[in-house]
Amino acid sequence: LHEHLATCSCPARFRRDLINCRAAINHLLRMLDARDPRRCSSSPTPHDPLLSEYERFLRQTCGLAGHTCGYRLRYARLFLEDRFGAGPPRIEDLRPADVQDYFRRAAARLSAGSVAVLACSLRRFFRFLTLSHGLDPVVAGAVPTAPQWPKDRLPKSLTEEELRAVLGRFDDRTTTGRRDLAMIRCMSDLGLRVSEVIELTLDGI
């Protein structure tokens, strides 16, 4: 995907971004797995026993849904493969610096929402290792907190010119026009929400 999308010259009748293309290919792979179960079989790795134990913890102890278990296991497996390669996972060797270094590299390839999921998944995995395998709690605390900016999805405010154009649309010669203008002024001048303006009475004023 990374190699193709970087120089993609295919007909432009589909989304070219990485997230949508990756989702589409994952759907294709799952369909192929269902048709040919042999595709699902993979060579065992030294990480499998620990991941199986973690999966039981997620399903039986935490009661998480299959989808949630799936992505948390995936992030746990990716971390183990990155840190220990093909060798057995040595939990006692994990250090906060290992976590921070991996998170920094992995987060660089993800969107803001996926970074938050990565942080949560790694934190939960290390807490499991703390409970079940004696991992130093400091390691779980070393996972950075992914910032969430809820205000970045708010619409931009109107410019002064746009606001004057809106206010000029009302006919203040009619009762309805004066009422509507008063409602808009309550929102633009006082910062009231629509629901607050609707509920406003003379007693409130």
C-alpha cells in the first residue's frame, strides 16, 4: 500500500487514502480466509502462549467484545514482535524507554484517532503484564497519553462580514423578523446555545 499509493496513477474513481484502502484490503483478506481456511493457519511463534493468555483475560475477565479483543491483541503482537523479534518475550527485560521508543515510531504512521487507540491498547496490555507476570508498573505508566482535541472538529466561527450579512437578512419591520433577529443576537452576542434561546422567557431576561 505504501509503495503503490505513493505513485498511484489508477483511475480516480475510488478513495486513495491509506486508511480506506487498508480497510478494503482487510475485508478482501477476511473473505479469502473464509473461503480457504488454510490461509488462516500460521506458523506458531514464541509469543503465542502469552497472547493466548491475554486473549482469555480480555474475553473472560474483562468481558470485551470480539472486535475490541482483536485490535488489542493486534497491537500487543506488533509490540512483542518489534521488541523481541522471533525470540521468546522476556517480560522482565521491558523498560519504559522501550515503550516510549516503540510508541513514537508506531504513532508516526497513524492518524490522531488511531494513536489514541494504540496508547489505550498498549497501556491495557502492560497492565495485564503487571497483574499476571510481575511487570514493573512504571512500564505501563510510560505509555504517553494521546492528546484529544474535541474542539478541532468544531466549525469555524463567522467572520465579521459574514455575521453582518446574516444579521441584515431579517426584516425588523415585522414581529417575526424582530423575534428572529433577537434570537440570532442572543446567540452571536451572548453566546447562548440554540436550545437555551428556545427556552428563554421574559423571566429569564
